[in-house]
Amino acid sequence: MEIQKELFELPDPKVLNKDDESWRSEWKQMPEYICENKEAIKQIVISFETEDDMKKFSDLIGRNITMETKGIFFPVIDKDKMEYIDET
């Protein structure tokens, strides 16, 4: 029980204080970090009544869509340029 208490103990309340700017004294000559929004601007759901309809749509847009496809980007994004975002 004591180990569990240590694992889940809240951090120092000073760390959570939004008004605390003591970090500024340490942040000298550090490069500016700009966090760009990498999310899609719009997502839509497309439903198909048949696999043939799905195949026709796949051919129409020039993308390979299968029963396992969860999503696609348009235009195609090189997988090497994609970033992983952990939402947990």
C-alpha cells in the first residue's frame, strides 16, 4: 500500500500553478518551440451498401480501400512524414 501511495502521489502543487513563472529564469537562449496543429481539418464518414460500391469508389479516387481500411488521407501523405499522436 505504501508503494502504491508513492506511485500515485500528486506532484508538488507549485508545479501545477499556472501563475508560477519561475521556469523563465532557466529558459535562457532556448529555441522557440511552435507546436503546429497536425490534425486533419475535416473528417467524413462514407458508407457503402456493397463491396462493389466500395470498389467503384476506390477506383474513382485512385486509392486502395479494403474491408480493413480504417481511414485515408487525401492527397496521399508519405508515411515517413506522418507523426504518431498518442491520445492516452
